[in-house]
Amino acid sequence: MSPAPIPLGPGTSGTSRGDACPGALRLHAADDGFLARVRVPGGVLTAVRARALADAAGRLGDGVLHLTSRGNVQLRGLRDGCGGELAEVLGEAGLLPSPLHERIRNVVASPLSGLDGAGFVDVRPWLTGLDSALCASSVTPGLSGRFLFALDDGRGDVSSLGPDVLLRGRSDGSAQLVVGDAEFVVRYEDAARAAVIAAESFLAAASEVTGRRVWRVAELGAPLAELISRDLMATGLRMSTPGGSAPAPAPQSPPDFVRGDPQGLDEVTRRYWGARSAPSGARGTARPATTHASPGDEPTTTNGAAPLIVTAPFGSFTPDQWAALTDLAERLPQRELRMTPWRTVVVPGAGPADRPALAAAGLITDPASPEARLGACIGTPGCAKSRTDVRRDAEPRHPTLPTYWSGCERRCGHPAGPYLDVTALPDGTYRTTEERAEPRV
């Protein structure tokens, strides 16, 4: 007997038309040319790939790299007919591992994982495993370009971004899998596979919805726990519920973690900058959490290492600013950049001595700077729906909260959590309100 049709959940944005999210192969026509959104799982870019993106932006578009609220990159001002050349450039750089899956590789990950000594696990193996499993699945291409995976090492940074599938590190080194109201505990080594199975289970449930497509887990309006549990067990994957015994527990429970409190930065500012204090330790070995010595300093570990965190005005990096970052990354052992959902960039291996050169390139290197809390959509002349040139008008309007300026009520790209919303009205003036919402890419 076929299961009964599942009704749409309250507040659903499900629609019968196709998923219109842009990608690297499906370009969006904007007023300033075509737009491509390049998915970069976890925001992790090798220096070589970072240069390939800059080359594509310079040869085919406006030269600027625009970071999104999911740690991806948008290229704007692309000329008509450049899609084939763009795909070739991205493919050669390894940024397009599977054309069939390119728009569903939406993965955010704790950007400081493995760098600052905080968090319960290192999410980097999850990241590579999840991306590989997504691209190997014949089912996951059915996911929407809006569907989001989050890999949180236990510090609680990306778990607050409203993901559809969340993997969160636990103090015993295992992983908590959260999908809507369904929660499971799986072994560390099974976490990436479990996340993909959960996404496939969601697609099976969503296919039973009548009348409209369902893009996100929150729109489903039906419990998923039983279906996911059945699918996990069918693959032989070991799991339990959070209230039960965790699989493969550590021999000893770690001591309670210590939360650091960066001096001079409130919780919202720390979250927006992407450098929150957190429970610490990796794979079940807890250590005191990192702290800031003073406003503007990056988190430090007991051995003195300090990941450098920078951004550009509105998260849009000019060619010279991006070149300054990639030049620096190429001189460091890790040779990588990590883009964050807060439109900042972590430069692993860099430190305070590298800050002046980056600041000279026009990058924002101090999280206490008012500019670090200022964001805006593209506005006019790039967007036909915008009523004003918001980036011309934008200015910080709150001492601690992020201020985000939008050219219309769609509020594209607004941050998650509390922020000051400044939205253009039809007469060209602005309305200011305090908001708390999930991010919009």
C-alpha cells in the first residue's frame, strides 16, 4: 500500500516550479551581467583553486569575488555566452567534481576546526567524506540548491545557521546527527555517510508530498526519525539516540569544558566574525577553550598558534585584495584559505605579523571595527529588484549588532541571528528594525 500523501508544513516555501538557485553551470541573469554561484564545501580553498576563481572572475566577469552567507563564492558581471569557458576553468581547478551535483554541495563547517584547539572533533575528515559521498550518490541530485549541511565541531558556531542536516561533535568523540526533530548518535567515522543517508531519506519523504515541491526539511511537515532510523540500520550503520549510550565511547569522560570570553566582543559580534569561544578538545580530549587577549586578536592555543581572520567591505574582495590573501596563503605550510558563513576568511598559519600587509590592501583585519559588522545586498545597479544603491548608503547603525542593508524585502544574503535590518522602501527611504532570522544566500 502506498503511504498517505504528506501535507506541506506550516510556512512552507514549497513550489511547483523548478529550483531556480543559480550555480556554476546554471547562471542567473542580473542587471550587471550573469551571475554564477560556485559551491565550495566548508569554504576550504587551496591557494591554487583560489587563484583559479580569481582568474575566472577577471577574465569572464567584474573581477570581484563575492562571498555568500554559506561560505560560497559568487562571480558577477559575467558576459553572455561564457558558461562553457567558466565550466572548463572550474573543472580544471577541481572546483566542479560532479556537474550533476554542483548545486547541492552546500556545506558549512566550523572554520577554525583543527586550528585553534577548540571543539570536540576535527570536522575536516567529515568534510571530505561528505562531499565525496554526496557526489557518489545517484539520489542526492534531487536535493534543492537551498538544502544545507552543517558540520559543527562542538563549539556551536555553524549549528546556529538553520541547517537541514547537522553533524555536531560530542565530547566522547562521536557525532550527533540532527535532521529536523530526528536526532541520532553515530560513530565519528560513520558521520559523513550517515548525513548523506539522512538527506536521501528526506528526499524519499518529500517525494510523497502532493501538489508542490519541498526544498527544506522544515517545510516537510512530517517526522523523519523513523524513516532515517530504518535507512541507517538497513546499511548496517551503528547508531543510537542521544539519550542512549553513544557508540564507541571514549574510555574516560572528559572534564567539563571551559568557555573563553573574548574581552571587548559581545556574543553576537563573535558569532558574526566567526570566532566564537567554544567547548574545546578533539576526539574526546577536552582542553581549555581559546580566548582573545584583546579586541582584534585571533584565538590562540597553548602553543601560540593563531589563525588570522580577515574580511573585505561587504564580503566582496577586489582582485588586489584576493591576490594579497592568496599570495600569503602560498607562503604558508597549509597553503589554503577558509571562507566562512560570516563572509570572513581564515588564513591558516598566518599571524598578527601578516596583518599590516593585508590591511594595506584594504582588508578588514580587526573584528572590533564597525566595518566588520556592516553588510549589504548587491543593490542597484546590479539588481533590478533593488530600490536603492544600498552599498553607497550603508553605514553601521548599532554599537554591537551587525547592520545589514537590503534594497528590497527579499533581504538577500542577510545574516543569521540577531541583526539590525535596514530595508529600502518604495520611496527610497529606509526602515530600520531589529531582526532574528535564518540566513538567506
